[in-house]
Amino acid sequence: AVVSTQSTGILMVFVRGTLLNIICLLRFSPGQFTRFKNHHHLTRYFSMVNNDNSQVDPQPSMSAKKMIGDTGFHFAESGEFLDESNNKFSFAISDNHRENQARYEKIGDAVTDHIYKLMEENHKLERIRVPIGVKSSKLASFVFASFDFLQSKKKKLVLINGSGAVKAGQWARSIIINDNLYPGSMLPYLTWAENNNFDALVLNTNESGSRFQGSADPFEHAQTVWDNFLSSIPEKCVYIVAHSFGGVVVQKLIQNNSNFEDIVSKIAFTDSVHMGRLGSETTPSINWVTSSKPVNTRLGGGGASSKRSAGCRDHPWTSHFAMDSIFSWFMEDNIDLVEDNNVSESISMEKADIAETSEEQMGLTEPSTQTEPMSQTKLEATAEPSSQCELETQTELMSQSEPETQTELMSQSEPGTQTE
């Protein structure tokens, strides 16, 4: 009887797993399905499906759905933001715009708290008050950093969002609520950092104001973080990703810190709105901007700074679409660049079609290439490490098994004027 029960359980798990794969394949294109199945936040679910001793309830209870505060919504395993009946979020549920906006802001605050929790629990980041040492939370802003960030010799991934309502861990709140958690948040970037042995530091530039010591505005917040976390980092150990107005914040850091070029290895901007000269003559930077050209197509620039296509025409989505290209660049892979020499319509048609789709569809669309972490063989073939942190990172990676694979526009509008 025990053997029969186990056999039945195994058969049920196999059937459920097969049905799930079929559903995902119908819902996503092959490339999209691969990305979502391999995603860090979905591995727990798929491992449960493929574990003979696990039981997966195809209709999870409300408690299993992990409702976000008292909003009546939860994040599905796929990242979609759904209500109790698994319907997607709708902004206009009333004829009163103020009521709709107030509801949206309340939900946005709950989502912010949820992402804070995910960074702490899933990615093991610490919430740290800045300036370090401030005792009262009412007087201090805060950031999220990897454990032992200051003492660790690993490379550092620094993430800076744009302006508006977005807080630490978010690129675009509108995408998170209306489309999907993953392309709208920094969580995939944090997963990449973990898989590639980087420490992470997530700034909170919009958690600023006159009441905050050292964070009166985004610029002062960033400078305080620089002084407390980055100014003593070994040479060329810091890699920055900055979206939209975050680029202006980085530009100010360059201007105000003479040691910036010594410490920062590379800067990846996603549709940054900074104007004029960046200020750094030696630190390589690329701005992945909105464009209908295929992702990573060269669009101009010279010297240490250049401009490339993010592969989409929508400003809030650039951090998502450029993600794999950024990762490849940070790992110094040889990426195939598509030169902007009258690229044929046939080559760029698919990317152009993607860029013209609705935000909902774009939320599940992925860049054309997926970054593979550097294997041990690749690491052994690389040039001699140029810095202390690079040596530490390569040594630790080689001892592991190969991993699995002006204006944000200062207020981003959504359907029905959902301010970002």
C-alpha cells in the first residue's frame, strides 16, 4: 500500500509538472519561458514540482498566496501582481480619479515594503541607516547592502534608481504593479550579483528630505553613501548601474570625488537623463537608451563614454531590456555588437515589433541574448586581475562549481495618471 501511494504521488507530480510546462510554453515564447524557468525566484516552485516528496497545490490557499499587506493582491510565482481571483491590477475602479490614485499609492507603499522584505530575506541584504551610526530611524535614510560589505574583498555592484516614488529595489513601480515584479525591480540584478560573487549596494535616493541627516536630497544621499561605503573600496572594484535621473546623481558624484575614477571600474546607464560631459575621462561608461534598434546597437559617443540601444522604446523598461548586455559588459565578455550601418529591416523587425507591443506584453519579453556566468575555463584564460577585489573574486569563483547558468521623467505617468 505504501509503494502504491508513493507511485501514485510520483505520477501526479509528473503530470502536474508536464501540464505546467505546457501552460508556460503556451503563455511565453521559448526564450521567455527559459528566462522565467531559470529565474532565481521561480526555482523553488519548479524544484517542488520535480521533487518526488513534494506536493504542490494547483489552487493555493489565500495564505499560500502571501497577500501584500491589506491590498488584496499578491505576487504570483511568475511575478504578476494579481488579486484574490487572479485578475491583474486595474487602476480605474472608480469614477473618482483621486480615489483611484490614493488606492494606487497605498498599494505602491505596500509593494515597496514587500520588495524591502525580499531583498532582506531572499537576497540576504542588510538594511543600514546612513550616515552609519545615526541612532534614530526618524533622522536617517537607509540603504541595502550585502553582509560584511565594507570588509569583503569582492567586487561591488551599486544600483541607483531614478526619481519619483520609486524606492530602493525598484526601477519602475508602474511595471511592478501593472505588469511584472521582475522587469520592474532590481531583484534580477541582485540574483546576478549573487551568482557571480559580487557584493551588492542598493541606494535609496528618493528616501530623502530635509529631515534626514545626510540625505537632504538625492545628491546628498549618494554622497553620504559614497563616504560611508565606497570611498575606501580597493581600486576598480565598483560597478554602477544607474537608471534615468540616477545618471545625474552619478554625474554629481564624479564631479565631487577626485577618487571616483580610481574606485569605479565601469558605469552602466539605462536611459540616463544626465546632460553634457559626464566628467570622467577614464572610467568606461555606456548609456543604453530607448531605441527601436536591436539591443546593444552602437548609437554614438566617443572616448570613455558611448551610447547603445536598450532594444526598446519605453523609458521605464530600459533597465530590463539592457540587463543581459550590461552583465556581459561587466564580465568583459565579447559581445557581438550590431553596428548602426543601415541595419536591414529584416534583421531588426523582431526587435521593433517587441518595442511596439503593449506594456503588458513587454513585461514578459526578454532581450535576444542571455548572459552565461563566466565558467572556470574562461576565468583561467582571462588576463591577470587588475585589482585586489578582482583577484579575490576570481579566486573564489574558480573554487566553486560553475553557476547555473531634466526628469524621470520626474514623475512617470501610467494609465489614468498613476504617478511613479
